[in-house]
Amino acid sequence: MKILLPRPVVTLWKDELRRAGRREIGGVLMGEAVAQDTFRIVEASVQRGGGTATSFVRDPRHHGEAIRAFHRRTGHDYTQFNYLGEWHSHPSFPTTPSRDDLAAMHELLADGRIGATFACLLIVRLRLFRRLDVGAYVFTPDGGMQLVTVVRER
């Protein structure tokens, strides 16, 4: 799988990560299917609260509204535009999923109400000179996890 990461999303994350400092923040990813197994992130919601230096807990109400608004703006064309997954920061840790991250993604996909065939998790970290590190993973309902290729768009 490949995720196309547009410059405005990178800029948003850099600004929000700088503001958050050592506190984890996160949100949901909404995207567009552009080719077989290739998706472009169109929007990323941001939740500034709910994080500590070592964890982030997503508020489903806040992000549920962001997803509903995205679907309204894209004409409810779920095959072209849809929820892609989650993102959060690891300001003090590598951009690899923690045990809690793995459990949260498996729990998300086990929820039959969601009906997702996959969910991506992007973990971001701001490094020296405002360099953004991104770790990207795709999870499947059968418990699988694979690395995702991230291509930054100019």
C-alpha cells in the first residue's frame, strides 16, 4: 500500500507538533483512492487534548464529526473518499507502534459497526530543524500489520 502525503498536511503536522511540544496529539485521516492500493491523505483532523508525554487517547465524538463533515463535502462518495485511519505523535519515542497502539488498531478493526477492510496508522515525530519523521502501517481485521510506503507530494 502507498500513501501520498500532501505538503499542506505536512505543514499542519509540523505546526501542531511544535505547538504540542512533548505532549502527544493525534487525529483521524480522511483520504482519496487514487489508484489500486494508493491513497492520498485529503484531511487530517487534529485533537490537541487527550495526550500526555507517553500516550494519546482519541475522542471519538470530535473525530466522528470530522469524518461526517468530510463525507458531506465529498458527496458521500465512499468508494472514492473515505476514512483511512489514525495518526498520532510520538514526540519522545520512535515512530513505531507501541503495544497500546497495536491494541487500539486491532480493537478498531474488530468493531463490526465500522466495517473497515483496513486502517492505516501514521505515527509522526518532529525532529531537529523541523524535519518530520513518519512511520506508516496498515492493519487488517485478521490481525495483520504491514509497513506502508509514504510518498511526500511537492
